[in-house]
Amino acid sequence: MTIRDRLEEAVAAPPTIFGEPMETADGATIITVARGSAFGRSARPVGVFVVHDGRAHWTPTVDSNRIAQLGEWIGLLTGVIAALAILRRPPWPDLRCR
């Protein structure tokens, strides 16, 4: 296998990483799941499998920092558009017929 084949394989399907199963006091088993980067240097959490009484339940993770950053970008864009609308307004609202 050449280096090019390895790179194409790594970019095509980033690996899914399952953590070690952990038992809780009430008998549930928790398995963490992460998605690895294309070159295996970092992993981003995706969610958690919870197995309890023979039933598995998937709980996805929510990145609140990413949601907050999206809100900040939307607010910044709104401010820029409003400022441009005020600064670049057309002259005809000031024209009056007498």
C-alpha cells in the first residue's frame, strides 16, 4: 500500500472511535463515541451509547460553544448590514416636493 492510497483511505472515511465501556451503579453500560480526523491527530466527540436492561439508547453530544459562536456571527452580520444600510442610504427620502 502506497502513501497515496493511505491518504485517500484516511480522507474518504474518518475512523469512528469507540471508548472503553463503563458500568454505572444502576447497571447501565456507557460507551463513548468519537469521530477521528482524517489523519488521526484529533478526535471530536459524537455521542454516547447507553445500554440498560438489554436496550441501547443513543445520545448525541451538543457543542454549545459552536451554537454560541453561530449566534455571535449572526449578530455581527446583522450589525454590519444595518450599518451599511444607514451609511449607504439613498438620497430620495430627503427630497421633498413643494
